[in-house]
Amino acid sequence: MTNYPEIITLDLNFQNCPNAIASYLIPYQEGLILIESGPGSTQNELVRNLRELDYSLEDITHVLLTHIHLDHAGAAGWLAEQSGARVYVHHRGAPHMLDPSRLLASAARIYQEKMDQLWGDFLPVPEKQLVILEDGMEIQIGSYIFKALDTPGHANHHMAYILDEICFSGDVGGVRIGSSGKQHLRLPMPPPEFHPPRWRESIAKLKKEKITRIAPTHFGVFDDVEWHIDSVLSEIDAAEEWMQKIMPRDLPIEDLRTEFLIWVRNRSLELEIAEVTLDAFEKANPSGMSADGMKRYWDKYIDPQ
């Protein structure tokens, strides 16, 4: 039987929606390890979670980011400033953590007037506190050793972390709202880097590891790893089948988003997923973003004009 480290799931209550975005807290001899900072808009919720556990920001010594999307990394610069923590990130994401201006400009074009409300501030990480990761690197923190795995498919700057048979899978392990009490998983497929073949390769890499628990950022820690991993592959297949069916119709983007929302919602309703869980899925993984990501992938790789 595996002796797992203590893992505390922090619910960041994104947009007042429980079970949408998690940070994972691991106490160790010298302080706290945090997997994912969450967005800048949930800073107060992070502080509240820590206080309930009789911790403070200053106890956080290391922050491991799976990738640099705003819902995963937005508060990292603030955390580095407040706590002095070291921040670990994929080498492709590192330049944007040092200077997030291009990343924020791109996000602002998507979110427009909702940008601040959704994501809050995204501060740079001081260079001396940023640790740049390559595939297969090991990170020793106290008695714990994390293995960083380059896992593209959702994003080209994505790392999954393995610790004592636990996989912190970020978004490459899909989105799964644990409060539903049912086995139901979706893929987050935003532009510009959604890429099904790379995603399959990443899952193949994870399957080579001895993993007995998996912790996606959206949301919770699960023991049914074989089902979970196989479901990610099944969802990749389903997404490709949907693209083959719908994309040749060349729908306007708003119609494409509507078609995709109907499709994912109907698949969830067939499993009798509750409305409150559907809301959490949509907050954690907006269907319109996935429709946009599939459209970009199709136009760039399948049917370039």
C-alpha cells in the first residue's frame, strides 16, 4: 500500500462556483508546497483557505505551475512577491512569467471587458525566484521528489508532475468535477495550441509512469486512474469525430460554439449530471473556448486554406 503525502485540496471558489479551480497544498518539513497558484482573482480565497488551516502566505516556499494559462498561473507573481516562494514552470512558459505583457494582451482580446473580473492581476515573477523546467527534471523539496513531464496537447508549455504515484495533471488530464459523484470527464481544448496527436503522446507518457492517483486542477483527487486516463483518450477520439462531422460545414464561429455547447451538454445529460455540476464544468472549461480551439486546429492542420 502506497504511503501518500498529505495533499490538501484548496477550492478557490472561482466566480463563486465551488469545485471549478483547485490548488493543491502539500505541507513538508520547512513549509508548504503549492501546486497551481490559481488566477489573480482568487487571491483572497487562497488566503482564506490558508487561514482556515492555520497557515499564511509566508509559509509557502515553492509553487509548481502546470502551465501559464491565467486560471493556473495568474497569482504566481503575487505569491512570489508576498511569500518569497520559488516558482517552477515549463521552459516555454518561463518568458511569459517574467514578462506577462504579451500573454495578457492576447487574453484581453478574448475576454475584453470581463478580463479583470475573471482573472484579476497577473504580476511578473522575479527572475531570481523562477525555476525553468525541462522534460524529466526532478525537483527535490525536503524529502519529496517531483518529476516534471513535458505534456503538450492542451498547451505546448504544459508540465504534469509525478510525486509518489500521484499525478498532478493540470489540464492534460482533462476536467472532472468530483462533486458530481459520477464518472464524467471533458477535455479543455482552447486555442491556440490544442493538438490531439500531441495530447495522445502525452497520455502515453503518463501511462508509462506508476500512477495510482490523479489530481486534475479542475477538480479533485481521484483513485480510478485507469478509467480516468482511458476517458481522456476516448474524449480525444470523440472530439476528432465531432470535428470531422461539423467542421466541413464551415459554420460561423458563433454557430459553431452553439453546436458544440449543445453536443457536450447532451452528452452530460445522458449521464444525468446535475445542473449545478454542469455550471461548474462550464466555469472551469468554457465550451466556447474549446470550440475556438478546435476551429483553430482544424484550419491550421486539417484544412489549411
